[in-house]
Amino acid sequence: MPRTLVTGGAGFLGSHLCEYLLNKGHQVICMDNLLTGNIANIEHLQGENFKFIKHDVTEYIFIAGEIDYILHFASPASPIDYMQLPIQTLKVGSMGTHKALGLAKEKKATFLLASTSEVYGDPLVHPQPEEYWGNVNPVGPRGVYDEAKRFAEALTMAYHRIHGINTKIVRIFNTFGPRMRLKDGRAIPAFISQALMNKPLTVFGDGSQTRSFCYVDDTIEGIYRLLISDYNQPVNIGNPHEMTLLEMAQKIIELTNSQSSIEFHPLPVDDPKVRQPDISLAKRILNWEAKIPVEEGLRRTINWFRNLRDWSKTQSDNT
């Protein structure tokens, strides 16, 4: 039975990853400081093969015994989080990655870094292949997340080259699904919560900026395939189905049968105009591509939000 550590395991993606690995027969250690994670995301996973450790990965990480895999997902991961927590975001991307890589070196474990499409910044190449170096403003408000992940990638490759660690880097494009925080600043949970309450949907700019949304089950499958592959360079994982944020808002109003209107607000600083993954590499080396249509993923996500027991309480708890 492989023994696997997931940092940030109580977050949106981390919790789905813990669940997936348990189903694959792993013994899973979930580590999270609960800064943006939530115990509710992992309560259903409790059992003899699952252990939760509350710990800040920017501090020294001690785990007794062997570790086969380390998946480093600890980080604030939405605009509202890294705008409010800029120093913590930089620390977990730098010091946290350093501590997790140090543990991988000690345990001779395979290490997977959760990177992001944000390393491409406001891209001048479209769609974005792994070979593109990006267009990032290092001193802008979004730079704390972008540069933290870019540094984490550089550090990961340094440990691979110097210490021979078997490392993987996944560049995750916009992912959505159950367990997203309602007020985490990302478009889909914001639109769904507003639509379900028949409140105006907040669209920034004129809504013409594009994103490529991937349902969480597909993203997690791609991450796992990369983990067990022999490939060490960065790989894009995302759904190339590109749509404008205005189209997404309109689709969510339709799927929720909402009476909501759409309100336009000023565009945030350095907000990317386009975002679409080139997944040629993932198709070739992982035999992976997104299978779940965006509309089906939205239906599942909307149903999850609808089934929350106390809508108003859940909103206040997820601020």
C-alpha cells in the first residue's frame, strides 16, 4: 500500500485528491493549516488509511516512517485569498515548497508540485503550451501568487537536477466542482451563489475575457496520471473548451432557472484577457483529456450547492 502525503489536503482540490488516492489503495496523510482549507471537506474520509495533521508547511515537516509520494497542494489559490494573504502565499510557494522537497529528498519520495496556469500571466501566446514562458507582472497584486508558483517550479526542477528527486509539475487550469468555497473570489462559485439567491451576477470588465473550465474529476485524473508517469517537465492539465465569463454567467443563470440579472464591475488589475491550455503534451504522454462536458460539470456543482443544508449559514461560514 503506497503511503502518500498531500499538503493542502483539506482544500478544494486537495480533498478530492485525498479521496481519489484512497480509492486507488493509498494510505493518505492529509496536511493542512486550515488557513483556506476546511475540515468539512475531509470528514467523510476518516478511517484507518487516512490521517489528518494540522501543520503549516512553511515550518519543518516531520513524518515518521516511509513516504512514497508527496503532492504539494498547500497554497491560497483564489484571487481574493492571495490578495488578502499575500505574504502567506509567497511563503508557502517558497518556504513551503522547500520544506516539502526536503522531506521528499529525505524519504526518497516522488514529488508532485501543484502549479498553475497563472505562471503564464496575461498571455501573449494563445493557447498556452508548456514551452511558453509567460507574461507576468512581478510587482502587481496578482504577482504574489504567480511568482510564488514560478519560484516553486524552479525550486522543484533544481531538486530534480541536483538531488535526483523524481519530480512532477502540473500546471492546473481553471477547475471547478463541489467543495469550492462560495466566497473564494472565483467566477463559478460566485455566479452560482448569486444565481441561487436571484441576486445580480457580478461580471468584471465587459465579460469578454476567456477562461477554460475543467470539472474537478477530470483534473484529478490527469494529476494522478502525471504522478505515476515517467515525465518530469511541466504538464498542462485543463479543458481546452474556452468561453467568455459573460457566457459562463449566462449559462449559470439558465441552468439554475434564476431571475438574476448581470452587473458589470471594473476589471481587476492584471486580470488575464485569455486563458486556454494547449494539452497536446498531456494527450501524448498521459493519454489524458477532459471527458466531462462543462455543462454537465456545472449541473453537478449547482446540485451540490443546492444540497447544502443551510444556505445562509454556509455562506457566512465560507467567507
